[in-house]
Amino acid sequence: MALMAGAPTPLGPGQVPPAHLRVGSEDREHVVEHIKAAYAEGRFDKLEFDERLERAMTARTHGDLMPIMNELYGARHVPRPRTMPPPPPRPHGQTESNERLGAAAAHGLALVGMPIVGPLIMLMTGGKTSPYIRQHALEALNFQLTLIGATFLLPFTIVGVVLLPVIWVGAIVLAIAGGISALSENPFRYPLTVRLLK
């Protein structure tokens, strides 16, 4: 059946997507895994590793990601990052354990008096090298910002004054649940959260 006029032509295997096409978190994470695998093989030093990770995590288009893959595999492998051969699997152990602990800390630091600073620290440190920590830290940070906003706004209503203690108890329970989910390598979404940060 003929394609409709004006409809985009699907990309075939190995074809390069338009450089201006925007990428999603899956594309960035895929490239990050290739960077980690190359670093583990000793193909570049820590400074080069950090520089490539920063470029991958802040990429907005395929034109931003393709040069990184070109540096790792050569010009003949510039095609679409998600069609690249998968990197060697990471062994289970210290690195993955650290990522789970970092992600759990993003939720748990709120319980020790660091409701915004805690997730922000994890986002700015572990989140730069681990998409898993970044995902949980962003979720925890957005929830804590929403909670602080509600704490300031709700006392202006009688219902809000009554609900505020209930909300704070619920926030403690949710932070614990978030930490457990992070340790168990499960996704976690806080309810009724305004997600200002992406």
C-alpha cells in the first residue's frame, strides 16, 4: 500500500535520523551505557569520560548524540544510537549497588531534615553519571518542592490547616516507599506532584 503524501518515511536499519530530531531519555541512557562500557575497557581517561557523559546527559537532538557514538565506534557506526550493538552487560556488584543506594538516598535524605537539599545533592552528583539516580532524584525533588509549596499555601484555609499534618505524615510514608522502591530497582512516582523539573 502506498504511503500517504506528506507522511514521514520510516527509517530503515542503520539509517541516520535527521540531526534536528529531538531525543528522549531512552536515547540518552543508551549512549551513556556505551560511554560507561568504553570507559570500563580503558579507552579513555576520567576527564574524557566525564566530558562525554555531560554531553550525552544534556543532549537535545540526534545531532548532539551522533558525534559521541562516532568518537566511540568510528564514522561507519554513526547510525542511530538506539540501533547500535548493545554494550557488554555490566557485572552485578559495586556499581549497581551504589546506584541503588544513591537513588534511595535521594528519597531518604528528606527524612533527616534535607527535603530539598538532599535530592538536589544526589541529582548534581550521582545523577550526572547514573540515569537511574537522576530519575529518582528528580522525582524526589519535585515532590519535596510540591510539599513545601503546599505547606505555605494550605494554612490560608481551614481545611488546609486540618490536612497539613496528614499530608506531612503521608510524605514520610511516601519517602520511605520511594527509598524501598529505589533499592528494589523499581520505578516510583509520587502522587499529586507538580513536576517542575524534567
